[in-house]
Amino acid sequence: MLQKMLLVSVVLTLFSIKSISAQDDLKLQAILLDSTLTKNANAIVRSEEVVIEISSIRSVTVKTKRIVTVLNKLGNKHADFYEPYDPDTKIKHVQAVVYDASGTEIKKYKKKDFSDRSMYDGFSLIGDNRYIYYDHTPISYPYTLVYESEVESASTVFIEPWFPIKNYRLSIEKASYKVVNPKKISLRSKEKSLDKYSVSIEKEDQEVSYSLSNVPALEKEYGSPSLTELVPYVRVALGEFSLVNVDGVAQDWKSMGKWQYHNLVFGRDELPEETIQKIGALVADAATKKEKAKRIYEYVQNKTRYISVQLGIGGWMPMKAADVDRLGYGDCKALTNYTKALLESQEVLSYYTVVYGDRNKKNIDPEFASMEGNHVILNIPDEEEDIWLECTSQTMPFNFIGDFTDDRNVLVIKPEGGEIKRTKKYKPEENKLHTTATVNLGEDKSMSAIVKRISHGLEYDWNYGVQFETPKDQKLYYKKNWGYINGLEINNIKLSDDKDIVEFVENIDVSSVSYTKKIGKRLLISPNLFSCDQSNLPKYQDRETALVIPRGYVNTDEYIINIPTGYIIGNLPEKKSIETEFGRYSCQLEKLNDTQLKFTRFLKITDGTFPKEKYENYRIFRSEIKKTDKSKIVLKQS
């Protein structure tokens, strides 16, 4: 009887082992795949396991095992794995194995097979950040990659977050994340969008774990919120941590800001006496604090240039102000700290400020303190409105930050601690583009015009960069901008940039030999020459996400159109007006006299976040604008 029991036990054990092995093998083949996971997907994460082990405040190890099936060439980026490292980081293990559709091994990459490169960004003078990667060129699809790594870092201020759905058109069969914390170091976490998915959560004493399964691929929708706002996202931070051997304690933004000030910023603002005296003479007759700040900002722009130095703690600590003064270069941290030092030498208080620099308005989370940001700007408190300075730009006007750091939460670092502030929001009425033109139409279908465009606010930011292009590229820029004009030629360009009032003026002389269309004795013309809406918003049967219009603006146009000799003006369309919660549009064509028309157009787009149910109304609004902008009129031969 005992022998029979043992035999049954052995058989069951072998069957169990075989079943587990078969399950693993199933992940490697790509022939039988769940249709709910292949729909709209370029790749499928078959399995992802991330285990974070916190050994001490100076040691965190991340173990990753990821199995990805790539369905087509657009999915290759999901199998493009690399590991960054620096003197503070040790790659203990890394391996990648590629399998064909049947699950047969094609290629194995061990650590020695990985290429090793400097993480050179094109503008750093020197840095010690590197990365290893493997280079695999697939010969057929689908294929499956199994990637494993183990990486240890001494900088525990950064704990890898859980972000299982890393991109659109990527489905998830299974993903898990676990933080192991045997020393029970104080641990904080922030969860987002877990309720929208069936996420399993386990929390014990200073440890957490999360998992999900069978998530279909998402399709990106026009004007949708950031992906991190839509999918599960968990951030984790330690109450006690280390950054390149500098230990810290923080539970909130006040304590985190205080730690950053005293360990990264403090004591790096000393300047040579000669420089202080020079700056003193520069601002001696300045009537206000704002005028002092403006002169100093422009001094920094003329004296320095942006070059990054990323060595050790220098990736987070600014160069000394005296070194920037001597060398004439620095990165965002160094140039901001240098400007701050110059201002304070003249009793103008300012604060080093951490921000996410991008055009998607990424915020520093006001409710979860951690080591955040990828850029630094300067904040000058002012009674009327705070002044914000972008210290890396040699061309940006004073107190103008553009769309790279506008309208978002930032961390202002003060001696007493950190403070969350919000940078300037540019209202639609501030972001103005006014276009005027005098247009001459020829009876031979030709057109010539003198166009003048005046930009303010964010329209300034979106347009002023053309002045730094070569003459050839400037012409290409305008040809692309007005690409709907047949045979457009750019004959002359004159540009003017007034930084004192933040105004950019473009004077462009253009022509075309075939602008109008001749049909018998009639000429068909489009009165809107220089502001035709070219948007083509997609239509969704069942939209899933809210509509985000990140920035509003106002565009106005006024053209005088001289018609060809021998032609008369026929019936003109009535004035078109559309008013919605998304903005306002009007367009009118008037007869000034027998030989002249006046075209006027007004468009205001209002920023905001709107429910998904209202997207179709916005699409129709833009479609009506586009239709009206393209409308034509007929000139008859007299």
C-alpha cells in the first residue's frame, strides 16, 4: 500500500512538473494566441515579473523577467531592451533569448554579447552614464523574447515604479510587481487608475505587491490624456534613502525640498568679488527689482552657453557658480544656480526650481514626495505675479518660459523646505497670431502677396524659432506651412524679434503662378490664403477617453484682395459664425469696391478637459472650420 502511495505521489509530481514546463513552453510559442490579446496589438507581454529588493538605504536590487511576443515590425520597440548604469549601479546579470513562432530557440545573448555605450546626448561635455544593449534583427514574425536582468544600485532615492502597460497597442497576458523590504524601512506608495483594471493588491508590513492579467491593447485616441493617467501606475518611495552616497530622510515635499537644498544646492553660490562689482555696476540705475533681474538674465544669456556635465552627484548637484562664471558654460542646474547667485549678489531673492520640461505639461505630484523632475528653472517671487526664468536659453525673452515648462506643478526649493507652485498659464487671449496681407490676383491665374504675421504669447514660442534657420530652411518652412497653395514661391523674408514686448513679426513676400482656377470666363478663388485649417480629426464609434485641449489660442486674419483687371465680383457668401464651448469661429468676405475684397477671420480655441461624449462635437466644430476655410468664390469676366 505504501509503495502504491509513493508511486502515485511520484506520478503526480512528475505530471505537475510536466504541466509547469508545458505552461512555460506555451509562453514561448506564438502560434496559438488569445484573439483578445492580438486585437489591435503590435506585441504581447506574455509575462513580466519585477521584484525589487531593498537591502538597506544604500542598496536596492531590481530583478526583471519579461517574456514578449512581437507580432510585427511595429512591435520591435517592445523587445528593445537595454540597461543603463553608472559608477553607482552594478549590472549583476543580464540575458536575452529569442524564440521563433513555434517556440524554438533562435539566439541567446549573454552579458558578454551586449554592446556597451556611453549615454551621450549630444550636448554633454562629459558624463559617466552608460548603457548596455543587444542588437537583434528579426527575420520573421511573430517571435518571442525572454529577457532577464538583475541590477543593483546604491541610490535608493529612485525606486522603479510599476507601469505594466507601457505603450499603446501593447497587450498584457500577465504582469506582476513586488517590493521586498526585509529591513522594514519606511515605505510610501501612490496608486493611480488601479480601479479601472482588475489589479490584485497585497500589502504587508512595509511591503507591497501588485498583479494583473489579460489586458487587451489600447488604441491611442486623438487628444487623449497622458497614458500614465489612463493605465495602472504605482510609485514607491523610501522614507530614508541615499543618492550617490548622500543619505536623506523625507516624507513630504517640505522635507524633500529641505534635503535637496542643504545637500545639493547650498554653498554653491559663491562668486568672485570682481564679478559682484561688475554686476553691481550693470544694475546700478535699475529702478525696480524686475529691471535688475532682466539685466542680469540677459547678461547670463550673453555670457554663457548650455553644455551638460553629468558625473556622479553632479547629475543632480549644480556646478559652483564661480566655475560657471570662469568657464562660461553649464547645464540647466548650473546656469540656474549661477543666475540665482548673480541675482542674490544684488539683493534679488530667487529660488532654484525643479520641473518636468516637456510640451505635455507633466506635473510634479503635489501629493507624493520623491526625487522628480528632469529640468531646472528659476523662480523670483513678485508681488504682482511670480517671475519664471528659463536659464538655459540664449534666445528666450525675460520672464517668458514658453510651452516647455508652462502651466504645471513645480518644486520650489527653499532653505526651510520645498514648496509646490504652478508656473504661468498662458490664456488663449495671450497666445495671439494676427495675419494681414495685401493680395494681388492676376488674370493669368497668378497670385502675389505681402504677408505680415505678428505673434505674441505661446504663438511667439511656436513661431520665433524660424529666425535661427538658414535662408533655405526658412523658405522650406513657409512652403510647408502653406503647402495647400499650388506652386508657392517664397520671394523675400524679413523677420523681427522684439524681446522686450515678446513680439515676433514676419514679413513674407510670396507668389504663385497657378493659385486660381480658370473655368471658361470665370476664375475660382479661395479667399483664405494664409490660415486654412488643415486638421483632419478621426471619428470614433465608441470613444474611450476624455478630450484634452492643452493650450488655447486666438488667430485673427485680415486680407485685402485686389481682383484681376477685367473681372467683376459676383455674389458673396454670408458671414459664417460658430460658437461652442471649445471656442469661437467667424469668417466674412466683404466687397470694398469694384476691384477689392476684404477677408476677415477669427478663431479662438479654448483649452480644457472635456468628457469623452463631447469629442464628436469638437470634431464637427473643427470640420466646419476646415470646410469654411476651403470655400471658394467666383469672379466673372466683365
